[in-house]
Amino acid sequence: MSRPGKYNFSGKVALISGSSSGIGAAIALQLAQYNAQLTITGRDEKALEEVAKQIESISGKAPLQLVGDLLDSQFVPKLVTETITRFGRLDYLVNNAGAPSHDENFESPKLMEVYDKVMALNVRAPLQLTQLACPFLEKSKGAIVNISSCASVLPVSMTISSNTSSPVNTDLYQFQKVDAHMLTKTSAGLLAGKGIRVNSVNPGPTATRNGRFFATENYFVENEAALKAFTALGRVGKAEEIANVAVFLLSDDAVNMTGSIVLAEAGVMVKMN
């Protein structure tokens, strides 16, 4: 059943990229609890279907499921056009999809190849989605939330070798998250006159399957104790906790916020300082 109280997203439509697992799925499930209609998307059809079943169980409303890869520039417009075809409107865009990769260091012979791929996913796709969603978000006076990283604020070295078969280097991911950081800031300024708010949530270590992109799927679980040491609060975040912040930023409770970079990283920055 949907959750009463706190927020009411009845009649609202949200498009969430990278919503087949982790933070994106957690955001989708929370929005379902508050009665939003949803477009969910990801590359893993089976995982996406499982999230869709949970959404329908919560809200009684079947989401629009679109399986595809944001590296395919033809797939990105499809997300917006099919959302409008299905629901007739768009109120919220959550740019969640993003990941680091192997070989993100200056010694790698594949550096530029990896750079192009990481840039396309972490910067180009959110920019393209933002551009395509704007006309509809202007009509609804909607909001955009970008899911970024605390690494956009300061370079963060979290190389853990205890239980991984390969070194973890996220050099390209970090400076491309700076690009994503400025996408939030600049688009907030450009879109404010259209009544569109743009904010960002920047997590630190969070227990999701994202470790599969650079080490192992259970990287954050296997190395939880070591990762806790990077945070002032001594904890690894949960996807649901990041979703709490994202849903707040979409809600009318955050009506006075745009261009905000909200750190939700258990004090990684405090510990580094």
C-alpha cells in the first residue's frame, strides 16, 4: 500500500534513470509509496522487472519499464517520449545512472577509451535527458535531482585491496563528477526562470551493487569495515537513506532550494579535513 502523510505525489510523474537496483530503485520505491507514476529504466531486464513488481505492490500502479543503455544516444530520447506517451506529463527527472570503470589511471593504455565511455554515461546522458525533459518540466514546474558523489567536491582516494582481485582507481569518475556538479549548478541557474528546480545529492560509500563496475558486486559489503574508516560517522550509507534526501529535494518541502549540492556521505569531507 502507498504511504500516507509525509509527501503526496499523486498525479505526478517521475523518470528515474538507473532504477533497476541501488539508489535509483530505492528512489522509485519511495516515490511509489507517495503515489507517483513512474518510468523506470536500466540494462538488467530481470532486475528491472523485480523493481516494477515491488512498485505495483506498493502503489497498485504499474510503472513504465524501458530496458536499454544510456550509452546509446537513441535510447535516451525514447525515455522521455515514451513517458509522455504513457502518462501525458513529466514532473520529475532523477539522473541517477552513473558508474566508474576499470583502467581509470594515467598509466592505462585504455585511458581515452575509458574516458569517452565514463563521460558519456556520467555527463552526456544526464545533460541530454535534462535537455529533452525541459519542455515538459517547464509545463509542470517540476524538479530535477542529480545523483552525484562526494568526489565532486574533493578528490577522494578509497583504494581498498583486502578483498578485491583488481585495484580500484576512480580518477576519471572523480573529475567527471565535477562536470556533473557544475551541470547541477549551471542548469539550476538557466532553468530557474522556467520554474524548474535542479539539485544534487552527493553520497559517499553506499551499500549498492555499484562495486561490480570496478571490482566485485559485493565490494561495499565485503569491505564495509575498511570503508567505514573513511567516514566521520563510521558507517556506510544505505540506498534508502540517499533516497530519503532525493525525494525531499523533489518535494514541495524543498521549494526554496535550487542549485544545492547536498552531501550525504557520513562525513567523508569532515574526516578528510
